[in-house]
Amino acid sequence: MKYICLAVVAATLAACDAAPPPEPPKAPPAPQPITFERIRLEGGPDVAKAAGFTRCETNEGTGFTCYRDDTTVLGIKAESASVRLDHPTINNGLDKDTQRLAYDTIVFKFPDKKRRENCEYDGDHPFACDVGEGGLSSLDKALREQGYVLENRRYGYVFTSIRQPVQVTVGTNNWDRDEVRVSGLGDADWKEQIARYQARQSAAKAESDQKQDFVRSMAAP
């Protein structure tokens, strides 16, 4: 009987010393919506309305274009901002349920600026010839200060944020310089664009260093 009691006590102590079972893994946090100027870059009618896009007109049967007035972009006055709420495609047709409407781009319009005469175009600062403050020349400066990098493309000028997957494009509508489109990027596309920028920067630095080396070699005795 004595041995049975000791065995029971030992088993009880072992059970008390056992580690508690591990907690189940926590679900990853939901991704945060991408925003620009505190406006979500994609959403439906409720999101658009909450952001002030309340003046809407029909858009050739595919949805609606909704406008927001009195808009500034990085502190620069814009004439208007708009989102295009489109019907999704379903079974080779359009789902006409208005609650399924969605947008994925914000379009800002800026007043057209005159250009200085005999001003030499600079591809790295394409709006430097604009006259006066505001408009795209000021937006260019503000975007760079916020960590955006410029890439010239066939269809326009593309600024990509190095901080979050956001792209700002000028000139997509037949090179309408004063239309600015802001949209989110997929993670892979964003990383690819930043890698291209870094490669261009590295190549430009290597070329500059090579020229400086040549100048120094020619001046050396």
C-alpha cells in the first residue's frame, strides 16, 4: 500500500510539472488599405461617399464617375478629384448591382500652366518650365520630398513611392499633362519598379565615377 501511495504522488507531481500545451498560432493581421492623402485607393460606393466623392454622373453604361471638389494634393490645389465606380464583369456581362461597384484609381485635375519660352526640357524635372507656383511643378517637388522617384515612360511620367506600393502617373490620357492618376501597386510590381530605379541610380553613379576618374587621370602629372 505504501508503494501504491508513493506512485500516485509521483504521478501527480509529474502532471503538475508538465508544460502547458502551446497556444494555437495567431492569424496574420488583415492588410491595411492603401491610402493617398488619407483617401483609400480602392473601394466601393460607401468608401467613395465617405471620402467626399458625392457628385456622380453615369459613365456610358459601365458605371459612374463621382467627383470631389475643393481638393488639395500634398498641399497643392487641384481643380477636382474623381473616382470611376465600375460594374464588375460576370458571365461575359456586367453585374448591375450598384453595391458591387468599385474603383481602384483616383484622378486629380490641375489647372493648365503656361510654359516659359526658350526653356530647355529636363527629363529629370519635366515640369520645371511651368510658369508660377502650384500645378505639376509644385506637385513634382512635393512628391520627391515624400519619397517618390520618377521614371519616364512612353505614356507619361510615373512617380513611385519607395515607402508604400503607390504610383502617381501624369500624362496617361493622350499626354494630358494636367491629369494625375493615383493607384495602388501589387507587391511584385512595386518591388520591380523600385529595383529598376535602384539599378538606374547605380548605373548613373558608375558612369559619373568613370568620368571623374578620367578627368583626374588627365590632370595627373
